[in-house]
Amino acid sequence: MEATLDLFKELKSFSEPELQKEILKHAKFIKANKGDILIKEGQYLNFLPIVIKGLLRVYQQNEDREILLYYVGPEQTCMMSLSSAYFDYYSTANGIAMEQSEILVLPAHLIAEWQLKYPSWNKFILRTFKSRYDELLNAFGNVAFKPINVRLKEYLTAYVKNESSNKIPVSHQTLANDLGTTRVVISRILKQFEKEKLVKLHRGYIQLIS
Amino acid sequence: MEATLDLFKELKSFSEPELQKEILKHAKFIKANKGDILIKEGQYLNFLPIVIKGLLRVYQQNEDREILLYYVGPEQTCMMSLSSAYFDYYSTANGIAMEQSEILVLPAHLIAEWQLKYPSWNKFILRTFKSRYDELLNAFGNVAFKPINVRLKEYLTAYVKNESSNKIPVSHQTLANDLGTTRVVISRILKQFEKEKLVKLHRGYIQLIS
DNA sequence: TTAGATAAGTATCTTTTGATACACAAAATT
DNA sequence: AATTTTGTGTATCAAAAGATACTTATCTAA
């Protein structure tokens, strides 16, 4: 737990000493294992999770399909929680831990309180709203206007942009889940990409040829 | 202009006397005619419009098609402006006046300043973020998972829910623009609805049955 | 080493959506 | 009254996406 604490203290968003003291006073630190479901659709959320280490995946579900909303990485929080905690609402999405994660959990009522008290907290909250909104807006435009093959291509190129390697260790099913379609559709399009020499397909990963 | 001022003073979101004084000190009131484009994609926004009277339509565009993001009615503001004004960004959507509208315009830099100073302003901003996010999330889920005929049906029933009449004075082209598809697709589906006795079609309006 | 789970390839068929083109009628404009 | 604009109906064709079903690998764990 000491290590987590150290990690937390390095987060720039909460460097204000008063705020840091307050957070430590009220927060709980929890650990989540890979696959743990932290937020369920319809759930009443009276807490705000801030990721210290690890990665959460937030997605919407519809019968047999799902679609990615966003990932929550270190120093970030979940829009769902923020939204429902602040306004006393229910979550309209699901959140699952993608890897072993360490999470700071705050009681919901503090969010509004600190809004007026701590400028850095205020900024953190608004930055969260803003960037999550932007992400979603972008995703919305993509889903509304672009065919899946284009979205898939963009997904793959965006993926390798943040990595040193051009290997994408993601299964077709996972891609389908992120893009809101089915596995067969993804496999079909990837095969087409392979014919066009854009990728090389392997079990468990995709190699991007640029 | 006096009438506008009176309308403004009745808005509950800004009933805090200090805040009201500040707004009146810094705001400009403008009038927009039907069809006036107030916000363009890519535009740098250094102002925040708050609608006093009338209606703005905010939408995304992609070559020949467009899709509705949300409407901005009285006592509401535009997420685009808020987002780009607060964080010094460019708009990623377009805004057009649907009818003759009266709008209060605030310089962008005040948004952040008042955030910490006036609780009611703080609440207004966060409520805006929250409700716009919810709307968008809902629209996103719809576009991702539901076929157009279902979305169209929901659109029509939602429309009459707020009206006393069951006549929807909207052209097929407008429906296409709101739902992100083309006129022919809408006409085709509506014809199907008519066969199923769900609607009766007329020039310029649609009559919902039951 | 064998059984079960997971990942991927592929064929077939259907439905949905989109693109294009043209006809016709009701408004609006001149 | 004549012309133009706008709104709608519809036919045809093509492409995109989804559903289903079955096969073949590869990996994992008993």
C-alpha cells in the first residue's frame, strides 16, 4: 500500500497540499483484479474512483453486443461515476478492470463540496468532463458517418501510435467489442486488409504493415 | 431589448444577485434570425452564448450528411462553446438558429473565473456538462445499436410527447438530417410505417396514430 | 496427452442502408 | 398565370453489415 501512496502523491492534478490532505483523509484505496467489474449499468454510484495504477474499460452494452466508450488510466476518473455521483443518478455504462489496478475511491458528496473549495479539484473535474465529452463526440461522429472498415483502420493505426511496436495484441472479438460489431465482421475486414498488405494476421495479435 | 432583459431576470439559474449583476455588466444581448449560423466547425470560440428565447440546433456534419447533437433552448448553453471557451479549443460542431432567438453572450474568460466564485454558476456549468453528456451518450448508444427505423420511431414518439398535438411538422429531409441519414431512406421507412398504420403522411407534416 | 476453451477462417444467405434517377404535386415566387 | 423551389413517392442497383453454421488451428489445464 505504501507504493500506491507514493504513486498518488506524484499525481499533478492533486498537488495542492490542502486537497491532498483531504483526499487522504476521506479516500479508500482498493485493488481490482483483471476482469473485475467495478461499475454496472443501472447501478447507483455514490463514489468516485480515481485510477492510480492500471486501466479500466468503460463500455455500453446492448443484448449481445457492446461498444467501447473510453478507457480510464492513471490520474483519470470515470465520467459515469462523476456524472451520477454529482447528480445522484444511475450509471448508464459498465466498467471493468483490464489489468490489476489500484484505485482511490472517494465518497460522492465530496465532489461538489471541493468544487468550490479547491481550484485544482475544480479544474480536474472540468477537464474530465471536457475530455470525456470530446472523446464521446468523436466516437459518435465516427459511428454515425464512417463505415466499420474505416473505423477499424483508424483504431489500429491509433493503437500503434502510442506503442513502440507495430504488433497489436488484441483478438478479433475484442476489436468487435470495442467497435460495436461482431467478430465475423472484423475477421472479414481484417482478411481484406491482409490482402491489401496493410496487416499480417496472427493468432492473438495483428501486425501492422506501414 | 427591455423585454429580453425581463426574460433574463426570471431565469432561475442566475438568480444569485451578485451573479446577475456581473452578467449584466459583461454580457451582450444579441438577436439571431432563423437560419443564422452562430457556430461553425473549426471556429475558435471565445464567447459563451446563453439562450434567453428561441432555439438553436447543434449538429455535426460530414460531407453531404449531418446528424443532430442537441437543441439549445432558453436558459441553456451550448456544450461546444462551453468546452472550447473553457479550454481554449475549437468547435467541433455547428450551431444554427431554428427560429428568431435572443441570446446572451458572455466573454469566455469569465466562465472559469465565476466557477469558483458563484455556486449557482458552478452548478449551471456542471449541469450543462452533465446533461449534454447524457444526451450524447444516449444518442451514441442509439446510433451504435439501433437500426434507423427504430430510431425514427423513437424520434417521432418523443416528439409528440412534448406536444399537445400528434402532428409533427417536420419534412423528411429534416428527419434525415437529425438522424444522420438520407431523405430517401426516411421516406421509405415512413411509407412502411404508414402501411403498418402507425402514421399518416402529409406534405410538411406527419400524423402519428395512437 | 487429451479435453476443453479460445482464436480465427470462411461460405452462404438475408437484411439494411445507401446511391441514383426520375416523376409528380403542392407551395412559393415572379 | 407561369416558373421555380420544395416535398414526397418510388424503382433499381450496389454495397455494407449482420446472422448462422461449420471448420481448423492453437493454447491451456486437467
